[in-house]
Amino acid sequence: MSNSRTMSDTALSEQRPHEIAKTTAFKDFLDLIKIGIVNSNMITTFAGLWLALHFNGLHFLDSLDKVFFTLIGSAMIMGGSCAVNNYYDRDIDIIMERTRNRPTVNGKVNGQQALWTGIFMITAGMACLFLTTVTAAIIGLAGVITYVFLYTMWTKRRYTMNTVVGSISGAVPPLLGWAAVDGSLSTTAWVLFLIMFIWQPPHFLALAMKRVEEYRAAKIPMLPVVYGFGMTKRQMMVWCACLLPLPFYLFNIGTGFVVLATILNIGWVVLALSGFKIKDDIKWAKWMFIYSLNYLTILFVSMVIFTLI
């Protein structure tokens, strides 16, 4: 998993910042596996798992073994994939301010350690998922392949469609959670997948706008870098609008959920439209990014809550 664009650890050491913050080995491990991404994805994985239990008439406490293997397996393959991503991207991570302190860049974890940690975690995670259903394991593997090979190693440095390709792997967690309980994958499961898939472009494009100069310096062809803010805003608005009909396919969760989700969707569309009037593009991008984070948490947590009411 290396190419001419991936620096050796020796070459990287010559470019590291002189001041490196003191951290523990455990903190470095959490940074290596991108624990923030893992945690947010675990929310959506659990929501998919919970809804599958609910709609299949199964009790949570009677399914603790499946819950355990699903959550541990999902976390392992996500963290492992992120570790491989950190291994592969350490040559560009050193250029960007938000990534230059990752342990694969500052020397606290060398490339081989990151790579083998990722491979081990993915392997262990896949083993856990196989103890749930074969369908869950296949979906998990598809997520790993999409993130590591199709996104990290292929499209990220070549095409503006990298965000869309990355969104496929990011949409896998709720589908995986459902599949661990019900391998038949009902319409509800696929709607959860679509919500996550459509949510990601406006979320990551907002981040790309905030960090546009860093992406430009790293020569990553994000949409704002290649086509500018105007095109990026239009695409973000379209993606947000595509979320509008999806809550109505989840009416079985409850009317309250449909109303809440619709309000969240309309709010996001309104905020997206405001971007065409606001002069401070970076400030608007920050609002869009913050809204997207809150949107995701509220939406998926509410899915669980409304099944308990």
C-alpha cells in the first residue's frame, strides 16, 4: 500500500515541526484510528442495530452477544481503516494544519506500525462481524474496500468525486448494524444508508471550504479547490434538498420522528440557501459544518428514542 507519493518515515522526519506535544501511547493510538470518526459512526451503527431489533420483535437484552460483536467488529474495521488511511496519507497530512499533528506525521507511530495495526484491527473486526451474520461481514468488507482502496488510494488525490466515493463507506455503519440482526435488509435499512450517504457531501464540502487553502497546498482536488465556492454551494444545496423526502419512508418509527426529521431537513436547506446571500463564505461554511454534526446526532439518537415512546 505504498506509492511514489507516500513519503518514507525518514523523509517525513525532516519536515516535522520542532515542537511536538507530549501525549500518551493510548492517546496516540486513539488519534491513529481517528476516534472521533469511530465514535460518530458508532451512533449510526447502533441506531441501525436497534431499529432492526425493534422491527423484528427482538429484545435488546436477549441479543447482547450480537450487540457486542456488532459494535466491537464495526469499531475495529472503522478504526483499522482509518489507521491505514493515516499510513497512506502521511505525506500530505504533514502539509495540512488540521492533520500535521497526527502520530504518523510527528513520528510517534511509524508507517509500518500504523499499517499493521490497521490490518490487524480490520481482520479482528471482520472476525467479529462473521459471528453476527455473513451479510454484515460482507457489508463491512465492502466499507473497508471502498474507504481504503476506492477513496484513500484512488479518488482522493485524483478526482473531485472523492467526496461522493468516500460517502459510500461512510454510509455503511447503519446498514451494517441492521444486517447484523436482519440480513434481508428491509427498505428501512436502505433508507438509513441513503440518509448517511446524502448527509456526507454537504458535511465534508463545508469542511473543504473551511480548509480550502490547506487542500490546495496538499494538491487534493476537493470541489472548492477545483471549481470554487459558487459551484460548491450549489452542490451542497442540492444534496441537502435530496434529504427532504427520506423521513417519510421511516414513518414506521413514528409521526414525531418524521416531523422532527423534516424540521431538521428544512432548516438545513434554508441554511444552505442562505449561503448565496452571505458574503463571508468561510463563516457560512462553519455554520453548515456545525449544523451537519448536530443534525446527524439528533436524527439518529431520536430514532432510538421514538421507538421507546
